[in-house]
Amino acid sequence: MPDIRPVIHLLGLIAAALGATMVIPMMLDLWQNDPNWHGMFEAATITILTASLIAIATYSPERGILGLREAWLLTAGVWFVIPAFGALPFILATPNLSFTDAFFEAASGLTTTGSTVITGLDSAPRGLLLWRAMLNWMGGLGIVIIAMIFLPIMRVGGMQMFRAEGFDTFGKILPRAGDISRALLQVYVLLTLLFAAVYAMCGMTVFEALLHAFATISTGGFSTSDSSFGSFKGAAEYAGTLFMLMSGLPFIRFVQLMRGNARPFLQDPQVRAYITWYLIAVAVVIAWRMMASDDPSEQILRETMFTYASLLTGTGFGSAPLVAWGAFPLMMAFAVGMIGGCTGSSSGAISVFRWQMFGAALKASMLRLHAPHRFVVPRYDGKPLTEEVMHPLMIYFTGYVLISGISAEIISMTGVDFTSALFAVWTSIGNVGYGIGPMVDRTGTMIDFNDVATWVMTFDMLLGRLGLLAILVILLPRFWRE
């Protein structure tokens, strides 16, 4: 049986660190003379004290090395426990949500889904807006980094954490996991600052630019306005398109670029497919819209490029009414949203890498059907894909489809129309952030979904962020046996 004591200790340390970050939006509200700071202070105090007591109660001077099973537990624990603490500011401060809605909002932020149940963002306290953006930023890469900071304390094998998180380091380009995490954090911070600077030059205020930079680099999609990116037309949309696409690339490739090695980036088949598939989808939809619409060509180009970059990366920013474009662009949006960004980025959904492997397996199967006696091995980038790789892949695809279907059926059984239920599951398990359907049309949010549907969407968001397998592994009885 896995040793859960050090896992709980680490979760307590991470939650305490999360509580400390709540002081930042609290100080902003205090500086703005907004009474909302009282609720933020309560949330920070409760989180820090509770998490610290948990960490102290589970502390052991005999620090062992966590194995793979403990790494799986720690990873799952981070994504299920931390949103509970992250929800406290939404309960104790504006907008004073119920626990169900608050947990949904926190989980949506940390999983970088970007769906929301909050309206009136344009007039909301700045501390609330900052906390939502911070959840996005921490969820995109920061929680892994925070966990890595504490792993040396427990003498944990850091690469185990990366493996359990499903974060592909594409080979150990640096000797230690700690070195990798520090390099990734440097890239993450530098890109965040770059995005914020350009957004500010495109007409956003410094506050808006910083918060949208947080949401972009994390592909999280939380905005400062109910109209999302619809408030920032023109240059900001072009910049946002580029930045979202950059955020859907493997962060480790940026580390290599910073170290003067561009070859891995240029030769990565995942990167090439990611860019190619995006350009094909955009070109097809632009051509369709130009034939079906009288909108100006530049507007069609700008809106389509931005929207499908948001869909592919799972950012969830919106700048135009996608549903009004017609059935074909909506069908393309559904397909693009299921692809996702690259493995090793903050994007969600199935990921380009998995689709490429699935395509290789499908091609090999078709060749075997054509020539039954022919020995065909599926290959990726010229390398054979072993059974050890293909078996989890098939489990993942099967689980993705089954969980999506079951979730959509459960939500529709609660009284939600099937279109809203289907897209609710699509946006949740894929961490896409786009709400589509009659249940979303009134407010543009998920606020009209009942509690059961909200919990199903929340669970799907967490499953999607964890790549399904982390939960499936933990649910197996043999996981808990010696």
C-alpha cells in the first residue's frame, strides 16, 4: 500500500503556499479601498492555518523517497484538494458563491478550462479578477513548479512527478528535474511578461494586459470582462492569436531555444503537425465564411484566426459569436477543440501527439488488413511505437469517449438539453472553456446549469487536466495492494 503520510504533508505545504498567494489580491483590494479584502483575508487565513496544521501533523523526520505510486497520489491530490482551498475567496468574498459554484470556478481556473459561473466581471472587485487570473497562471504550469519546489524536501524522484503529471520533458535535456523545473519557470515568466507588454501596447490597461497575459500563457481564458476578448478588437486579437499558439507549444522547446538550440523546435513532428492542422482549419473556415457572409474580409480573417487558435489551444477566449457563423464552423470548432495543443504545454484536450500516435496505429492496422501476412509496426518520427506506448494510448482514447458519452447522458438526465450537455462535456473534459447551447446563451456562462451537472463538469475538468490515466490508475484495486 502506498505511504500517504508524506503525500498529505506535501499537499499541506502546497496548500499553505496557495494561501500565501491569496494575500496578493487581498492587498490589491485593500489598496483600492474595496471592502472585498475582508473576505480575501479570511480565505487566506483559513487556508494557511488549516494547511499548515495538516503539514505539521503529517511531518516525519524520516523522509523516505516517494515512489511512482505516491507520485500518482500527489498529482491527483493536487488537482482535487487545491481547488477546494482555491474556492474559498469565491465563497467568503465577492461574488459569495455556493460551495458547488465556487469549487467549479476554482477548478476551472486551475485546470485552465476557463468556463465560469460569474457574471458582472466588468464591475467586479479587482482582487477577484486578479485571483481568477492567478488561478489560471498557477494551473498552467505553476502548480507543477510549486510541487517541484517541495519535492527536494522529501527527497522525491522529481522525474516521477513529471511522469505522473503527464508532462513530457522530451528526454532529460537537463540533468535533474529541479533544473528542468527552474528552466521551465524562467520561460513561463519571461513569456508572461512579453505577452503583457505587447497587450499593453495594443491598448489594454496595465492591469488588463497582465491578467490577460496570465490567462494566455496558461491557455486558461479567464478575462476581465463578460465579453472576454470582444472588448479588445484589432491589434490585440492578432497578438492574442500568436500568443495562444505559442502557449500551445511544448515549453521545453522554448528552453532549448533560449539555450541556442533551435533544431529540436524546427524538427519536432508534433510542432509541425500542430501548426499545419491549425492553418488548414483556419483556411477552410475562412473560405466558407467568405462565401456565406458579407462581413469584411479582414474581420473574417482576424476573427477566425483568433477563435480557432483559442479553440485549438483550449484557451477559451472569445471575440466573436461562433454560433452565428453557421453549422459548418461549429462542427469544425468541435473537431479542433478535441485535438488540443502539444504535449508539454498548458493546453488540454487529447493533444496533437496522441492524435499522431493514433493515426500511426490506424495506418498500421489498415496495412495489415490489406496484407494480413505483412509485419507492420506503427512508427512515430521514424521510431517504432511499442506495446508499452500503444496500450495506454488505446485506453486513453477509449476512456475519453466513454467518459464523455456517460457524462453527457448524466447531464441531460438532469433536465439539460442535449446540445448544451454535449458541449458542456466537450468543453470540460477537453479544458476548452467555450460554452455553447441554450443553457449558455442567456449569460454566456455556466451559471444556469444545476448542481449535479456542475459537479459532473467539474469532475470532467479535473479528469481532462490529469489525462484520465492518473485517476484510472488510482481507482484500480491493485494500486492499493503491496
